[in-house]
Amino acid sequence: MKGLLIYLKQYRKECVLGPLFKLLEALFELFVPLVMTSIIDVGIATGSRRYILERCGLLVLLAVVGLVCSITAQYFAARAATGFSARLRSALFAHLQRLSYREIDTLGSATMITRMTSDVNQLQNGVNLALRLLLRSPFVVFGAMVMAFTIDVPGATVFAVAIPVLLAVVFAIILVTIPMYRKVQNRLDGVTAATRENLTGVRVLRAFRKEQEEIAEFSRRNRLLNQLQLRVGRISNLLNPVTYVILNLAVVALLRTGALRVNSGALTQGQVVALYNYMSQILVELIKFANLIITMTKAVACGNRIQSVFAMQSSQTSGSRHPEETLRGQVEFRNAGITYGVAGAEALSSVSFLARPGQTVGIIGGTGSGKSTLVNLIPRFYDATQGQVLVDGVDVRELNLEELRRRIAVVPQKAVLFRGTIRSNLLWGREDATEEELQAALTVAQAMEIVQGKDQGLDAEVQQGGGNLSGGQRQRLTIARALHCPSPDPAAGDSDSGRQRLSPGLCHGCQAPGRHRRSAQSPYHLCGFAAGGVHSPCRLDSGTG
């Protein structure tokens, strides 16, 4: 958690001025009971209307100045908290981009989303409240007790007894709820995961008529979360009634002591009112402080979860060698294999083949044989756990990772398009591409008809994930994006023929860009692309080739 405080460094001024103005507000608030005492003991006792009006004016002045200080403190606290959360969220997003696929698989998308949103928001609320109340509430409690002792020592002993009892109750509740809040966040991850899984797989769910089963599973997860939240809420809600009971008993004791001392002439009525006001201030501030501690408990739990992500470092390290400016484009697998995570069985084992420049290698095999996994080893989406993967005779683990991926154009199995326009998606391949180059790539990928069918042409809108396009259209645009990449290295295709078999025209059209890309790998089930000109087929049988 402490490691996250570096994102507050830019807001040192706000972190100082926010609590400072809150302390000024608290100081003015502590003077209010004294002014009330003077109004009762002097103004009302002597019947001086002028004195009463003067003191009432002073009360209004204290209220206005306190309000200004409070608003100023709130401004600085909000500025620091929102800035902190924005920087933290950006840093977390950047860190996730640096993690390898192995770490991302370990974390899971649902957990990452929760930590980027809910956890960061909890931290923002914690910082905001801490800057406003962490110093103010203890200052008011301590100051009210000191002021009470300056008025009357016997009456102030009631404060000395009540406050430790209140603190014991507050911290007992906090100690019980801290681990429960951690469990709440973990169960929230489960609900988020179930939601994401249902949304991404909604077509499959409906195709197999599994809506009711998934509704039941989501309801179960939601019910478990709700039950735990209710349990935490019941314990947390004990805070207010218990503290009010204790403080009301303290007020009764204070009024009894005050009445006896007023009758004996040791205290005035105004002083008893002042003591009561100080007791009320302590009550309010202790309630605020207890709520602050609960919020801080949630924030610390969320902060530790975020810190655990920052502590996770990528298992991949970039090599120091840079690829030659002009690559031959030879790709070789030497007894390569990979095991995902702690799984016992290997996804690939003892795969060896050579793709020479200008050659197209077709990777064939049944579902689950590791075709996509094989292609993922070339740009180092995953690292081989045995053997070697070489580009131009150099192990890819020795090459600079950014340069390696810059020179490889990948068409993923699941066509991925981003919200924007057709043009903005194609420019991911090369940002300085001209209109003619984009049209040439679209023509080769047989995607020009998609553009021509839109009124805005290349500037036609693309929804998130390409939701306003068919599966085939998304696939062709993804191929077009890869075709005009500047890389002279292999174009690794990973597009599932089971979803979209490419036409012979597209196959032959793709041979031209394939030549200047030196070599191509096509992980297909005996598909049309392979039939268009495969020089060397490679068969995978249960992950072995």
C-alpha cells in the first residue's frame, strides 16, 4: 500500500493545504461553545441586547469563516484524490501492458477490470476522506477535551471516561470488519468474472439454451456477495447506535454533575451548555472518524490488491540484439515446446520445422493440437519452455522484443477491431500509410466492398469489437490491417478456417504480399489458404509436430 503513495507526490501542496484548512475550520468550531457561554452568562443574565447581538454576529462570522475553510479544504482534497486516482489508474494500465500473456492469464480479465475501476475508486474515496478528516477529527476530540478541562475538571472527567470506551468499541468493530471487506472484494471479482463471461459468450449460451443455468449461477454468486455484504453491514451498523448509547449516557452523567455544581455555585448555566456542546462535538467527530476508519480499511484492502499487481513482474525480458535492417524472414522451430502455467501436460512438444524465405508453411491439425499456440511463439506472446524458436537463425528471446513485434504482422484467430473508423483501425498497421496503400491492402484482403458499401467510406464508424460488422467483414479488415504493416518479417496468420474459409481469389492475392514478407505461417485445418500455395505442410498431432 505504501508504494502507491508515490502517485500523491505531484500533489504535495494539496496534501498540506487540505488538512491545514480543515484544522482552521476545527479551530473556529471549538470557539463556538465559548461564545455561547458568554451569551448565556453575560448577555441573557444582564439583559444586554447589544451584547447578545454582538456575540450572535461573532457566531455568524465564525460560521462563515469555517465554511470558507471547509470549501477550500474540500477543493484541495478532491483535487489531490482525483489526480491520485487518475495517475494510479494510468500507471496500472501501463503496467498491465508490460505484463506477458502468462501473467495476464494468471490475473484474469475480471480481476484486472475490478482493480482498475472499483479498487481505484475506493482508494480515491479513502484519500479524499483522509485529507479532510484524518487530522481534523482527532484534533476536535482532543481540543474539545482540553477546553472541557479548562471550564470544569469534575465535569471533564466524564469525557475522560467516555472517550476510551468509545474508542474501544470503534476499533473492535474495525478489527472484525477488515478481513470481511477483503472477502467482499474477492467475491466481487467472482461476480465481475461471471458477468464478463456471460456477455462475451452470449451467443453460445443462447445457441445451447443455457440461459437459465447461467442465470442460476450468476444469482448464486450474487447471493453470496450479498450475504457477505449484509453481514459486514450489520456489524458496521452497530457503530452508530452503540456510540450514541455510550455518549448519551455520558451526557446524562454530565448534566447530572453539572446540575449539582450549578446548585452549589461552582458552575454557571453557560458553562454547562458549553460542556454539553463539546460533548456533542466529540460525538460527531468520533462517528466521522469511525466512518473514516471503515473507508480507510476498504481503501487499504483495495490498495494491497493493486500493489500485488504492481509487484507482479513480466516473466519475459527483452533481448539486447536488434534484428538486421534487411531480414531474410527465415523462421525455424527446433524441438520447441510449451507448457501453460502449472498444467501438467505440454501444449506443444518437440516441434521442429523450417520456413525458408518466400516459403509458405501450412500448419494443420485437429482442434486443440496447438496451431495457434505455435504461431504465438514467433512474436513471443508466449515463450517456449523447451527448445528454440529462431528468426534468421537468432533465438527470438535474444532479440529486442519491441523490434521483433514491429516486424511481424499478426492476424489473430479472433478478429479484433477497435472503436473508431475503418481508417483508424487500418492505420494500426502503419500510421503513415497513404490512401492508395490502404486501398491496396483492402483490395488484396477482398475488403474493398466493405468500404464501398459504406457512405463514409474509410471513415465509416466501427463499433467496439467491430459489433456493427459481420464475422467475415471483421476478419477481412483484420487481414488488410496486417498486410500493409511495414515489417519485412513473416506475416503470421492465425485465422480459423472453421469460421471463415478464404476464397481462392483471396488466397492467390495474398501470395504477392507474402513474397515481400519473406515467409508466412498459416495455422489452418486444411483450408483454402493452404491450397493456394503451401510449399511445406506441417502436421500437429496432439501438440507434437
